[in-house]
Amino acid sequence: MPPLNRRSFLAGAAAVASAPTWASAQGSGDVDIVVIGAGAAGIAAARRVLAAKRRVVVIEASDRIGGRCVTDERLFGVPLDLGAHWMHAADINPLVKLGKAAGLDVYPAPPGQKIRMGRRYARESEVEDFLSVLVRANRAINDAARGRADVSCEQALPKDLGEWRDTVEFVLGPFSCAKGLNEVSAVDFSKSLERDKDAFCRQGFGTLLATLAEGVPVRLSTPVKRIETWQRGRVTVETARGTIVGRAAIVTASTNVLAANKIDFDPDLPKRYVDALNQLRLGSYDHVILEVNGAPFGPQADDLIYEKSDSARTAAVLANVSGTQLCMVEVAGKFGRELAGQGEQAMVAFALDWLGNLYGAEIKRSVSKVYATRWNEQPFVLGAFSAASPGGQPSRAALMEPIRDRVWFAGEAVHETLWGTVGGAWLSGERAAESAMRRLGFITAPREPVAERPSRSRSSESQSSESQSSESQSRSRRRSRDIQPNLRIMAPERY
């Protein structure tokens, strides 16, 4: 088992499977719009500005394109997403269409998943029992979201979930939101859109974003130190490699980075923005990646499996990723954060023991290579994705408002219904760019909005008790994140 450390993560993360050429952006100078961050939101914003034939530059603190989308090919010899992987709501996700247009192999995710109960898979009747409990849990959260005051999802859960309670709490909480349900707003949870059609990019999500960044002027390894907006009609962005002046700035750094004051704003951010960032802090979600010889999980590619758990010390696994011998053991929430804090070797040890308990000791002997991500330790990210704390759902709309009509925020945290998803980050970046350019008089009308699905709360209202048959339940979807797989047996939804 090779040693795992932060240096090896950074080296691997820099090895993007494809190597597109980005437009060079050197030296200081003036532009129309400065975009801070070369993740999905930043790339989308810059492309929109370029389409309007305006001057733009993207400033990226790290040494690569993609933000939380990283595809590595050196670690295991095949494209592997170390961050976001699932492309949710494939029929309305703009990145699915863009990826296909770019010639990448974007293919539909297989339906269904499996539940492991000790050393065997759950029987159909046991899956039905779980689905029934899950439907009730989702419905209770949606009902609570319509109350006068926001509460945590945990407070909203029925008290009689029985033997499935721990599994439901893991699936709806850490696995879907990167946080425990006690930390997640019921209103925010219920507002997220359903995602019942998913897809993967065989070359990797990071590769897809890097491909879409071709021709975008990007300055890598250029951390932003300060954003100054005192002068009317002018934004000054100070970086470690010079100063850039623009008429507006779009900031796509993560909420954890901004809340940690990694970027200094002058004048200071108004209190409502500071409060919003703190209400939308990123949770914890990591992959423990194993190369497993043989076929212990069966022949199906992209097979989603999780266990009937009896504690918070649990995980899920995406097996045979894109038809390879790789599997991703997903650890998240408070337990995942604590485990990742102990280091990569502790994460791998847990993953091996967890799989051994479910499939027998022989599966541990079949593992030939391992790797673990630690997103909480990445200095320009500091976590996984956002989920609003109780009472914090309005913070998403608050961050959509520009500061002094010169600074806009964008990213997955700044989308009210597709938060936590790369698609949501992309749409947020386009929206921020259009808003900024309308304010500056560069464009006069927005483009047609992307059609959205019903939210969890709306779809749950239309769902009757009688609709909880095996067929309808198998079509149900749960809320999830691009950084982790979408559990497709759940009642109305979610990245």
C-alpha cells in the first residue's frame, strides 16, 4: 500500500486526463470583468463574458482548472474523478449537452442501487420496507418546510423510523448533504430540485470542465489577496502576482474560503453577506478509492451500494466506476470529517474494514492500490459542498445580490434549487455574468432561462400515499451531490 499524503494528492490532482490549452493571461492590466476562481462557475461566467465580446480574465489560486472537479489519470492509469463525479438532472444539465458537443463520452447512469445487509443483499421486501420509511422521512421534511419557522431536517423526521433510522439519516444527511441532518435546513432541503436522470463523463468531470475552459484567459497559481471597491465604476483586485483593474468582479471562491477571510474585501463585506457565508458553510465528503481485482461486486458498472447501518460509522460505495476495477467508498458528514482528520491511512483502513464486514476478508486481499481524498485540507476549497443550516436558506438569495453593483458572487452555494451541484454552479456563473453585464450596459436582456424540474416540496405534495408502489418508489430520486453518487431509490430527491 503506497504512502498517502497531501503532497501526493496535489501532484495527482494536477494531472488532468486531458491537457487543453487555455488562453494565456499574463501581467497586470484592465479588463471589463475579473472572475475569481476557475471552477465551473468561473469558467461559465468567463465564457458568457467572452460571448458578449468583452474583456475578461479568470484568476485561479491553484495550479489547475476545475475547482472541485478534478480528473486524474496517473494514479490508476484511467480517468478518475477525485471530486465531483455525477452529472445530475441530465436532461436539463447544461454540462451534459456541452460535454457531448465537445466530443466527450457522456453516458447515462444505470438505474437502481443495492442495499447490503451484513454479508448479503437486501431482499425485495426489505428494499420495499426501506423505501416506505424513506418516503415518510422525505414527506415529513417537506411538511416541516411549509411551517412558519425553519427547523433542522432531524427535528422534522418521524420518531418511528425503527430499524432503518440510522440508514435514512446517513442517506439523507452525510451522503446527500455532507452534513448531519441536525445541521441542515428543512426549507433548503425541500427546495432542491428532483434529479431523476443522471449521467457520467467517461473522460472525467474535471476533463470536461478543462475542455470547456479552452480559449478562456486564465492565470493559474495566482491567489487573490484583496478586492477594493472604493472607486465608483472600478474594482481593483490585488493578487500575489500583480494588480488587475476591472469594472466588475465575479467571485466564485467557496463559502468556506470566503468565511475564513482568505480574501480581504475593502471596504469590509456587509454583515448580511458575512452571515450568509457562515450559514452556507461546506460540509465534508471524501472518496476512498480502491483498485479491486476480480469482480466481488458483480459485473454491473457504476453500481451504487450502501449498507443497512446501525450507527453513524458507515459509508456507501460506487463500484466498477465506468466499467473499471475501481470503487469509491464515500465517507461524509461529521464521521467523515473526523476520519479524514486522522489522515489518509486511517481512511483507507476504515474502508477496507467496512468492505470486509460486508463482503468478507477476501475482498481486502484483492485490493492492489488505494488513494484517499481530503477536501477539507485543500487550502483553496476547505470542504465539499454547501447545505444551509436551519434558518439559513434565504442566504442563497442574499448572495445573489451584488455588492455596490460591482461585485457578484457565484457558485453552487449561490443557486437556490441546484445547490451542491456542478450544474448549479455553472448556471450561477452564467447568471452572475449576465447580471453584471446588464448593469454595465453590455447587454440589454438575459437569455432564456433553463427549464427546471419541480422542487422536492412541490413533487411531494402531488404524491399520494397510494403511489408508494414498488414501481413508483423505484422511480423516486433522492437529493445528492455531484461529488457523490445520486441514490436513485429515494422519494423526491437531490448534486
